[in-house]
Amino acid sequence: MRQVIGLTAALMLLAGCGGMNRAVTTVPNTFDDLGAKSATLRGEPAPPAAAPAR
């Protein structure tokens, strides 16, 4: 029961200070291109390099 109360208090603190908002928006952006970045580790051929922006 103490763990539940502690976890709830920590989540309330994060939600109150804006930390949860940053976490919710940052984590999905991190995983957007994870498949392309880790393709060589899984044994798949590397994706072609993108043309540089001009």
C-alpha cells in the first residue's frame, strides 16, 4: 500500500511541475525512427542515406 501511495505522489509531482508533459512528448519522438536506426543491428541492410537539405 505504501508503494502505491509513493507512486501516486511521484506521478502527481511530475504532473504538477510539467515533467510528465515533457516525457509524454519526448518519448514518442525518440521512437519515430528507431526502426531505421537499428536496422543494421538486426541484420537488415542499412537504409539509403537521405539527400542533404539545401
